[in-house]
Amino acid sequence: MTIRGLYSATLFVEDLDRTADFYVDVLGFEPETRSDRARMLRAGEFRLLLHVGGSTPGEQNLHLHLAVDDVDAFHREVSARGAAPEAPPETKPWGLRSFELRDPSGYLWEFVQEVEVAKTPG
């Protein structure tokens, strides 16, 4: 299994609207999805997730997402090599199947695979 590239990065920000406006209006990102606590923006194939959170000491302010072809196989492979993922792969309602893994310095990486998700009525 190989990593295909950086899928997205999450920045934890204090002022969600102001930061999103900067990335859209100044840098030209396209808005994809939004909620009260997050905005997904896109520039080409790269996605930037802005999420409410601050600069609290000890709190991680960056979350990186790497795209893989088969997230379940990649999970098995890194586990066999001695890694200790946070949890097994899980399908998210926004169309990603993923798992998270911390590096030796404590940085959290999320390995993702795009998947189809069932639409919820209503």
C-alpha cells in the first residue's frame, strides 16, 4: 500500500468566519461544506478544513490527512509494522473512510480514502 499524497489539512482557528473569508476572498479557495464549527474549502485537489479551536497550550492546532488507495489494507499494514492506530478505520458521514495515528512526536495523522455514503432522507 502507498500513500497517494496530502488530502487535506485541518487548521484549528479562533475566528471561523474571518479565517474562512480570508481563504475564500483573498486566496481563492472554493467553499465546499460548512457547519457551525467547521468549513471545508477546496483549492484544486487540496482541501483545507477550518475548525473552531484555539491556541490552548498542549492542544494540537494542525491535523494532516493523507490519501491512501485502501484504508483498511493500509491500517493492517502499519499495525503489522508495530504502529498503534487510535482506532480501527471508520466510515464518516461526509464520505471518507479513515483512521488516525500519532507519530512519535505526538502529531496526529489521519489516513483517508474517499467512499460513497448513503444519503439520509430529510
